[in-house]
Amino acid sequence: MTASLDLATLAVGYVRSVLIYIVPYLLTSLGIVISGRSGIYNISAEGVMLLGASVTFLATYFSSGNVLVGISYAVLVGILVGLAFGFLTISLKLNQFVVGTTFFILCSGFANLLYKLFIGVTLTPPSIETLRPLIIPVVSDIPYVGDALFKHNLLVYLSFVFAAVSYYVLYKTHTGLNFRSVGENPKAADTLGINVTLYRYVGTVTGTVLMSVSGSYLVLSTTGLYTETIVLGRGWISIGIAIFGKWHPLWSLAGSALFAGVEALVYLIQSLQSVLGIRTPPEFLLTLPFIATLIVLALVYKRAELPQAIGRPYDREAPEEYA
């Protein structure tokens, strides 16, 4: 009886951990999917997440722990980064991969610079209060299930809502059809009177806002601390999730659950090593999400489906390229 109870407790803890770890993967991959569906391939996710985490921590810390202020600043940063990225790649038609790599470096460096300017180097890093769980009445009292699924902070629930909304807008509305047509054949969309530039700007800004808020979540849901390694490669993995998910919101949700499960498994193994008598180097365990990414991408590479015009700047005067 004790053994089964322990296994049940472990299962509840594992599922709970998966739902906690899924959020940064889900929000960031959705941001990449939405911008990609408009034809913009934004590979700067890792840097944007780190900048969102830094700004959120600083804004929350200096506003006496006001979480809404922190998230608002992250949204503002996401908008500014998206507009700058869009100006360079949409208006000036620069190479999206070069701009994305540059923004990754700039955002990462600026995130750490801001933290050192306002906080400095301290022996004991300051911290902020993390988000409190939003306990859903009635269902949270269900044994095991309630603890695993219905006692999370608001951002966990909102991330799933946004995945559903993204799917509905992209695939069930006329606006979504226009949006996807811009990423598949912008010249044909332009001929039909669809504003390609506007849709691409909206997709880019929406994507960077989600990436920035994803960084906010990392600060507000775990330790309440900001560190230079807080993102830990999740932005790069999220690009793999978008490819694995065929640039579809619901498949990105499935991919995010897969990689969140791997990450949760890493920490579960670490906590059980002494009990099981296993001695696995922690450095190896931390590489498991990246190994999983390589394996998944190797399996789906030949079947990967990208929007036809993704990564290509659109020029109305250029000859037809997307037939």
C-alpha cells in the first residue's frame, strides 16, 4: 500500500512538473509558429526570452513586487523588439536569419547588461515573490488529479487557452486564412488585396511578445531569481518544436508536452538517484532535452512542412517566386 501510494505521489508530482515546464516551450513555440505562418522566421527566441526575464525581474523588483508591472514591461519589450525585427526584415527586407542571429546576441547581452546596471554584482542575489497558484474550486479537491492539474498559477492556464485561441483564429476564421496565405504565397495574397506588410508585422510582434512573456514566466514561476542561464536553451528547443509541430498550434502543444516531459524526467531522476542507487552525472542529464530535440528532428526532418514563403522577404516588384 505504501509503495503504491509513493508511486501515485511520484506520478502526481511528475504530471504537475510537466505542466509547469510546458509553459515556456509552449508560449515560445507558439510565437515562432505565428510569426512563421506570416512568413517570418524568427530565430532570436532565446535572446528575447532572456530579455523578457531580465526586464520582468527588474520591473517587479523595483515596483515592490508588482507582478503585473513586470509582465507589462515584458509585453512592451516584446512589442519594441518585434517592431525593430519587422522593420529590418519586412520593411528593409534584410536576411531574416542574419537579423535573427543578431537579435539573439543583442537581446542576450542587453538583458545581462540591464541586470548588472540596476542590481550590480552581489553576494546574495535579490529575489521577487513568485506567482501564487490559482486553485480552481471543486475540481482541485479531486484526489491526485486536483493536485496535478488544477493548482497552478494563472500563466499555466492562459498558455493552454492561447494555444486553443491561436488554433481557432488561424484555422477557423477568415483572418486566419489571410494570415496563412501571406506565409504561403504573399504575391497571390497581395493580388487579392490582403495587406502583406501589415499581417507580417502583426505576426512578428505577436511572436516576440509571446517569447518575452515566456521569459517572464521563468522568473515568476520558479525561484524568483534572474540568472544569465535561466532560459537554458529553451528558445532553441522551441524552434525544434515548431518544426516538429509542422507550424501548427496544437501540434506545438503536443511537442511542448513531450519536451516538458523530458525536462521533468531529468529532475525526477536527479531527485531519485540516492533512492535508486544511480550515479548519473548531472551534466549528462541536462543534455537530455537537447538529445531529444536532435532525435525528434532527425525523425521528422523529411516530413517537415514549412510555410512556403517563410524566411523570404516579399517585394511586390519582384518576379513570381511562390507558385
